[in-house]
Amino acid sequence: MGYRMAALCSCGYGNKEVIVGSGRSGEYYYYPFYCKKCNILFSAASFECPKCQQKDVISYSDNKMYEGDNLADKGGKELIGRKFLCPSCGRYDLEFFILGF
Ligand SMILES: [Zn+2]
Ligand SMILES: [Zn+2]
């Protein structure tokens, strides 16, 4: 099972096409990643930026990407109710919201 989420920051940066969890096929596990080079948040099933194709990207489950205690794996729901690093303004002010399933 997966979620369709939006990632929004107070600076105005946002991505409303974030897939988290397994897709319809169930073969792949999607998660949000951060590409330092492109300054974007994207969701993918592998460590590869869809824009620049480089593999030096960071998963949003990495503790560099949020403040506070370590995330527990809750199938994607661990992203809710926390502040994450915004790829655009560089502050920990980005939040995830569930849009649908
Ligand atoms: Zn990139
Ligand atoms: Zn921001």
C-alpha cells in the first residue's frame, strides 16, 4: 500500500506528486529523496535523481533530513507531523501531508 502526498514548505516550495510506499504493482517501494545538485525533492523507487540522473541523493528517512528523534518505519506515515529539510530554502520547515491512497 502507498500514499500520495504533498510536501510543502513555508517558503512556497512544494511537490504535490510525492508517492510513498509501494505502488499499484507492489514491486517497488517509493520514498522521497533530496537531490543537492538540483535542489529538489522527488519520490522514486531508487537512489537516482530523475532530473540529473546522479545517484548522490539522500533519502528523507536519513536523520540529516529532519530534526528530533529517529523516524520509526510506519509505511510512510512516519513522515507526517514532522519538519524536514526544504530543498529550496534549506530550513527545516517542510511538511508532508497525505492527499490520498
Ligand atoms: Zn538532481
Ligand atoms: Zn523552504
